[in-house]
Amino acid sequence: MGRIQLSDVRKDFGAVKIINGVSLDIQDGEFAVFVGPSGCGKSTLLRLIAGLEDLTSGHILIDGKDVSQVGPAQRGLAMVFQSYALYPHMSVRGNIAFALKMAKQPTEVIDAKVKKAAATLNLTDYLDRKPRQLSGGQRQRVAIGRAIVREPKAFLFDEPLSNLDAALRVQMRLEIGDLHHALKTTMIYVTHDQVEAMTMATKIVVLDRGSVAQVGSPLELYNRPNGLFVARFIGSPTMNIVEGEPATKRGAVSIGVRPEHLEISTSQGEWKTRVRLAEHLGSDTFIYVDGDKLGHLTVRVDGEAAVKPGDAVYLTPREDRVHKFNKDGRRVD
């Protein structure tokens, strides 16, 4: 079991309020991702769950038990950090087995758990190597293996892929996703990268200045952001936000349209714009335009789009895909 509940959790550092009354319910087996810009409190919230920081107020429950005053070692959780934190003098086998040896588990039990974790993470052929002989991705897998053998109630990941290059990040996203599918254990994952959040999570928690801005599945947040903050943060490229007459005629202070929901024409349309740049990426083309009072907009079309800087183009938003927001930046249905 690995249900984790937060009730009005708060954390202050002196006069500075970091976490402002967060309440969440993460069900057993969910893959929850905490996402938000730097300084929003996501890593602090994870450390509160782990017991590495003391609560200012509120409660944290694991499987119905209040662990707010319980130390990290007694919470039954395993944490994987951004830095691999491996012992350089130990082999892969020794690193994975370390916590089990400290717990004085029988040798045969340790060997069986290490072999199983290594097989799961494709590390069997590397068990006798030292960390310096491994790639960054392999080192991170060793750190995950060290967590797996503890058989925790939940895994806590604190930006574990930040030190890897782009290709390795994609590969590790797949591997962590496979691991969650295989183990079916609760996972909480912190990242500032909304692409990681969209591709890995079953539940996304968007944080803004220590508060929860919105909770939902990736597609719920993408298709129905509850305000401008989430609308701008979730999605790559980001949502286009337009104010003025195009918004007021739709009964809103501002409207949002995702790049793929703008129809483009060289002859007619609602908004006349001019191409600044066209990025041809093969399967897609991102067209960046300027539209007088509209500001800068991004359009996503297929990879064969034949446009160039300086071209005049007309844009028309799909009305069923227009997001409306009021003066407070909240969604208007």
C-alpha cells in the first residue's frame, strides 16, 4: 500500500512562507508529478513527505497513519535525488545492497533482491563495476536500484534526470515509466520540466508560489486549465494568450489558444499577422508571427508548411478550442 494524504500542510522558514496550506490525496499506485517553476516549493513539499523537513503545521498520512512527527527511516519511503550519491569505492552490487546490509538482512536475501533489481534495471552485466565506470544514465539506474531493494511504500524522485543530456532524459523517462508499470508502486516525481510531467504522470500537481494551482491528469490540465498560470505553464510550445477586442467579443478579458488550434491561411482569416520565423522540425513546423495588437503568437502546423519570414498570413482560432479567462486570470466556462 502507498496512499499518501496531505492535509493543510504548511512550511515556513522564519518569516518566509514556502508551502501555503497544501492538501492532496495521492492514491496507492499513482504516478504523481509535482511541477512548477523554480521556487514554487515542489522540492520542499517532497522533502516534507519524506520527513527530511519538519512541518510548520498540517498533517501527512501514509496508508491512513499520521506520520507528521515520524522520522524518515520509519516512513517506509525511498528517495532518489538529482545527484546519484553513490559510494565511489563500492561496486554497483555494493551500492544497491548497502541499505539491506545496514539493516542486517540475511546474505541470501540481499543477493536475491540485488539480482532482481539489477535484472529489472538492465544492470546485471555491471554489478561488479564501480560508479566511475558507468554512464550517467547507468549511475541513475543504480540509485533507483538502491531504492527498489528496500521495497518501499512509495518512491520519491527529486528531479532525477536533470544531470542527464537530452537523449538520456528521454530514455530514462521510458525506463521509469516501465518501472512504474512493473512495480505498480506509488511514485511522486518532482520536475520543472512540464514535458516530463505530461509524458510520465497519471496525476499532475501544478504548484505556484507554495500553493496548488491545479490537480488533474495530463490531458485534463492541457484541455481545461483552470487559469492563466496553468494555461501558460502546461504545453510546449506554450498557449497563446490574446487580450483586447478578440477576447471581449467572446465575453472574456483574455483568451487562450494552443498553437495547434489556430487555422492558418494566406488569403483570409480573423487575425492578420506576419511571419517572423518558421522552424521546420520534420513532422511539425512552428510558425512564429506578429499581429499588431495581438502580440507574438505561435502556430503549429504540419512539417510541409511553405512559409518564410515576412509572409503575411491570416489566423483563425477554432472556437471549440478557445479558452476564456476573466480579469483575475481564472477560467470562464
